[in-house]
Amino acid sequence: MRNNIKPIFPLSEEFLELVDLLNQISDTADDEIIPQTMTVLNKVYAQGIMEGYQKAIDKQSKA
């Protein structure tokens, strides 16, 4: 299942620590926690890109 997850940001030591922590505190099986975590982080990252894009468009239209 992990092979079809395509991260859109580099995997940092902090991210790996987060996954390790989630594995320790979660009852979720190992093969589910990483895809779930990646899904959430990808959504957050994509939301940030869209907000940045909208701010750039707003700034450009005011110029």
C-alpha cells in the first residue's frame, strides 16, 4: 500500500519522528498509519498552495 503514496514534499527527520510517534500512540495497523498521515499532510500542503495562489491573484489584481 505504501508504494502508491507519492509525497509532494521531502521526507524530513521531523516527519519520520512524527510517523514513529503516531505508530507508538495509535492502535492503527502500521500499513494504515503512514498513508493516513500522508493524506492529511498532502491536504494541508495543497491548501497552503491554494491560499498562496489566491493571495498572489488578489495582490496582482490590486496592482
